[in-house]
Amino acid sequence: MPPTRWTQPTTARRADRWDLYEHSVQSVEHEVGLVDRVYRRLRGRPPRSLREDFCGTALSACQWVRHREGNTAVALDIDPGTIAQARERSHRRLTEEQRSRLTLLRRDVRSPGREGSGVDVVLAMNFSYWVFKTRPALLAYFRAVRRSLAPRGVLFLDHFGGWAATREQEERTRYHRFTYVWDQHRFNPITNGITCFIHFEFRDGTVLRRAFRYDWRVWTIPETRGLLHEAGFRRAGVLWEGTDRHGRGNGVFRPASDRPEACESFVAYLVAEK
């Protein structure tokens, strides 16, 4: 069953916030392709099973089961409304056979249970693990992930940083019929706590304000890698984005050099090996 074509809304009154999020924030084809390539390079074989933590609409998990025949995925989220969205959308996105290889669970990611264990890959994307604001809390999550991975399993995290990561600001990205607004609303320099919102603006002047809210701690790469090692991961590498001829990110991520550029804003991936 091919995914239905999405028509961009022209007004907030008819907009679905989940559709807007998927099309303006996520790039699951890129994400799944990167996971597949990196795992093959590290382990010499393709990964078969994946768990998507903090899954939202489980778009990545759905892409995973579509990516290769026989792939299986588990998607976890603690919010009942979110899991209901994931379930409804997976029926639209996947064939019956593909749905048989996807498991959706309302569950705390720190307690994935038997169904969420023994996987080759765990994903925690869109900076979702920043919901854990203290070292003990984030360490407990990383330890739980390590326990639940298969032997030689790999955890993939994304990360954003640079001096713009803690600036109170709004950043707009225009699409054909709407504008995506990333609002770094409040930052606490003592705790590194940050409150962010996503808004959507439309051509008719209507606005879907605070469609999503995030209360996070901004973690640095050295802090995160240190906690991964403390949790027992034997290696925590960094994939750094290259630049095009204009100095902008080119979407190609490779193992970081010893001296990456100190950018105003960057996105990187952490790859933690069990």
C-alpha cells in the first residue's frame, strides 16, 4: 500500500499537527539509510531489528519495515494519545504483511520489556532523550538501552549544538503553503534547561501556535559520550556533517575528525556500540 500523497494545508483550521511535524521535521528515508550503512560498516552485515524510542507517530519504525523484506521494528512511547496516532497511521502506511512486522507499545523507554529487547538497533532521534535532565536519569536510560540491545547492538542518537543551541530565538523555514517555526523560547544557563515550541504559520494569516512543546536539558557531546561509556558502551563515535561549496551542511555524515569546525549551529549523530 503506497503512502497517500500529502496536500499541504493552507490554514490552521484544517491542519493536522502530526502531518505538519512529519513533513517539516523528519527525514526518515535519510535516517534509515544512514543506520543501515553505519551498522553494515561496523558489523559486516545488515541490521534486521530496530526499536524506535520516543516514537511519536512511529514514522521511522514504519520506514524500517518497508526498507527491507523481513525487517522488524518495535516503537515505544509513553503517551497513550501518541501511540494511538502511531497505530492509526501505520494502518494507512503499511500493508498487512508489513504491519505484522511492527510492534507498537505504550511503554516507558527505560522499561522496554521482552518485546522491546534483543534488537540490533535502538534509535532515539529528534533529541528526544534530552527529556532526561540529570546525569542519573540519562545514565539510567543508557544503561537500560544497553541491556536491551542484542549482542553487538548499536544505539543511534542525534545531537544539536553550537553557540546558537542555547540562544533564545525563533527560526523560520518556509514551505509551499506554510512556515515551520522553531522557537527556542527560554534557556536557563545555570541548569542548561530549555523550553522550545513548534509553531506553524499559514498563508491566510492563521497560526497553529505551540503545536508541540519540549522541556529539555541541552547536553553537550562530551557529557553524552561520557555517560554512554559509564553505561558500559565500549565505543561512542561521532558522525559529523560535511559542507557544500557555500559552507552549508550537505547532509552527508562521516566519522568526525579530531578537529571539527566550531559552527554556530550543527547536527551530529552519536553511535554507541555495545
